[in-house]
Amino acid sequence: MFKFTRHVSTLATPPSQPIPGTSQVPNSAGGYTWSVDDWARLDRFLVLGSEGGSYYIAERALTLEGAQAVLRCLAVDGARVVARTAEVSEAGRAPKNDPAIFVLAMAAKLGDEATRKAAYAALPRVCRIGTHLMHFAEYAQGFGGWGRGMRKAVASWFNARSADELALQLVKYQARDGWSTRDLLRLAHPRAASPSHDRLFAWVTSGALPAGAAADPALALLVAKDALTRITSPREAANVIRTHRVPREAVPTELLAHAEVWEALLADLPVTAMIRNLATMTRVGLLAPGADATRTVVARLGDNARLARARVHPVAVLAALLTYESGRGARGSGTWTPVGPILDALDGAFYATFGGVEPSGTRTLLALDVSGSMSWGSIAGVPGLTPRVGSAAMALVTAATERDHTLVGFSTELTPLAISPRQRLGDAVAAIDRLPMGGTDCALPMQWAQRNQVDVDTFVVYTDNETWAGSVHPAQALRAYRQARGIPARLIVVGMTSNGFSIADPDDAGMLDVVGFDTATPPVISDFARA
Ligand code: CA
């Protein structure tokens, strides 16, 4: 008998060929996978962006592909694009807000009439601070000039907030990435909502304190900022900062070298800024073992409600943790001795920023793709945060909630991983970073469990979906596992780059695609596993 099925079978097909009868497409690595639909691609783009590209796709091409998917979504249902964008942005689900701002700019400039309206209406929800608005202006510029809708929306961004709140925004964010609030005001040309707004606009456009500034309480912050430029004594500066709650951005750089000044700033420092400035505050001597300021910082990092209110993203915590722990600045900003309790508090904050996840209670295999391609590029442009390091951190979040879990790493071989959520996060990801790299065979976790008779209800695979090596497709390996062990096992694929591929079979209800480093992902994993 000629064994036709040795060459063509729907049960066992090498990943270098498509499974016969399916809609599989070639991925970038020479293998075949399914492509995710445009809405899933939109989600990946909103959460992961395209900054830095991936191992296979340059930044430019990845951005273009993402933007084309957004365009197709806009053509089908512009209102849905805007709603999704505002939802992801407002919930703080993405490490960076820029992809959401970019998609909103596309909707505002390229959508139909109703979509444009919806996009401008959503502007204050997505662009919450001055920097966001300047980025919106930059992105929108790429799709056309300043129309009436744009002018109106930007003008109302300035006028809709109280004069006090506007003063804080103007003082904090004067200029970013080639744009200034002066540019925005000149182009939007708003009619001031109140005399205080009028004075604030005058300060922005002229750069000098307007007449009547001293008598207007809404301008007190501007007056304080102005006074700080003439103060050299750290004690005096600290007094001004305390009295007028001056933000860090309004304090001259020379003053930021003093512990006393930072102590005054810390009183009102937003938690994201606090996390970003831990190294500086340690270097100037404010944060030291046993110091009051250290206790303040540790308490704030342990305050889950505060972290949630400030939309602190786990990636921001992880990035701060990796930098702070190293004791050395990335851009030559000196050295410091990390304070132990702060490291522990950052560790706790990382898990807390994912919110409470209810365990599914299922037998869970957490499988990390540690192939070469996962070590390239960075998540959300964070130096050193490769998809590989990122997936280790993500896997530990689920490991921390699921009691019955096993952690493995695979490339073209599979090895059990000796990392645990009880260990320091920095140590755990460093251990993953040191593993040898190789090709990619995403079927290995299921094949390994079958061969070693390991009972698994939920396979969670963290990967860029660029699989190509091995003897069968991951979806086929899962079906073989189900049959061999008599367990209706599920597969959750956590996509760690914003490409358009997935190893999950869209026609199999037991397989699911989710987006890596979406704060909504751990609860989705748990829900799907439990259902
Ligand atoms: Ca790979």
C-alpha cells in the first residue's frame, strides 16, 4: 500500500505546510498559522503597538500592517473602532497610550462623518494629559491638516477643564516631541471660557505672567513656577513647592539634586511619577533604609486602590523594577544602592496592577516560547523588556493565582522552568533571559504532556506565533493530546507581538487568542479555563 497519508493528513501536518482544508497562511518564519481577524489585530495593536518592530518585521512594516488593519476596521464600523480605542485607553489596559492616540487620530481624520464626530467626542477620554494632546496633533497631522472638527475639539480640550486644572496641565506639559501648547493654542484658537482661562492662554502664548496674575488664584501655580527660577536655596524651594503643590515638571533641574526638594515633591507626587523617579530619589539620599520617605513609598506601592486610580500599568512597574534593581541608570544617570523594601514593594505592585484574578482551579501548563525570535525587540519600547522576559512575567501572574500549575520553556526542546512567583521577579526573568535559544516548535508543550502522561486542562502558550519547526501543528498536537488522555484540554495563546498570526484554530471553541501585557488578559485566561 502506498502511504498517501504519510504526505497528506489533517491529523499530523508539518508546520512548514498548511493543514489541508484550513485557511492557514504563511507566517514570517516559514511556517503556517491562522491569521487573526482585523478586530483582534486592532486589539493587539492598541495594547502592544509596533514600536521597535519584531524579530521578523521591521518597525515600519509592522506599523503599516497595523494601520491597514485599523483602516479595514474603520471601513466596516468606525464607531466600534472609536469605542474600543477609548475603552482600552481609559481602562489603562495598554503599557502605552500612544497606539490608542494614533488609532483615534486615524478615526478622526480618515473615518466617515459619524466616525469623525465620535473620535473628537472621545478625545478627552483618550487624551487625558497635555502630552497625549500633543501626540494626537502630531499623528493627526500625518493624515491631513487642521479642519474645523479638529480645531473645535482641541479648543474644548482647553476650555472644558477648570482654570486650576488647566494651569496644572499647562505648567506640567509645555512642550513634547516637537509640539508645544503654544502651537496648539495658535492652531485651535479657542475663545477663553473665563477671564482666568484668558490669562492662562496669554501666559502660554507670551511666555510671561500677564497683568492681574498675582491677584488670580487660578494662576498661583504659574507665579510659584516663576518664583522657583530665582530661588537657589533648597529649603526655600521646598517651601514654595509645598505651599503651591508645584509639580516636578515645574521645578528647575538644579533644584532636583536636593533631597529636601524631593521630599517636598513626594507629598503630592502622582504614583506613576513616583515609580519613575525611585532611582533619583534614592540617589539624592531621600530614599534610604529606614527613612520616613521609604515608608511612604512602600505604603503607596502597596495601596492597590491608588495604583488602579492612577492606571499604573504592570509594564511600568516591571520596567521600574528592572532598572531600580540594577542600581545603574540606562542613560548614564549615575548609580544608586537599591533599597530592599522598595524592591519588594515593586514586586508586589507588579502583581497588584493586574487586579484581582480569580483562580480557575484547573490543571494549568504555562509554556514560554524561549526561541531566538522572542529575545528580539522590546515590549512598548521598554529597554530590556523583550517578549521573552515579558512572557515570563506574564506567566508568573497566572502562576501566582493557579495553585496547580507547571512552568516550562520551549524552543525546539522543552525544559521545566524553576521559577516561581515567590521569588524576586527580577531574578525570575533573569533566569529566563539566560536560557539557550533555538528554533520554534509550539506543539511541544502538548506533545510533552502527552508523552509524560501529565494531566492538563489548560495549556497557556506565550509566543509570537512564529512557529515553524517540528512534526505537527500545535492545534493538531492539542487534539491528539485530548484523544490520548481523554481530557477536553484547552489552549490559550498569549500573543506577545502585534503581528497578525495565531497558532489557535479559530474553528475550535477550545482555543483562544489573547493579547500579552493587556491587563485584562489574566482574568480572561482564568474565565476561559473555568468555563
Ligand atoms: Ca521563534
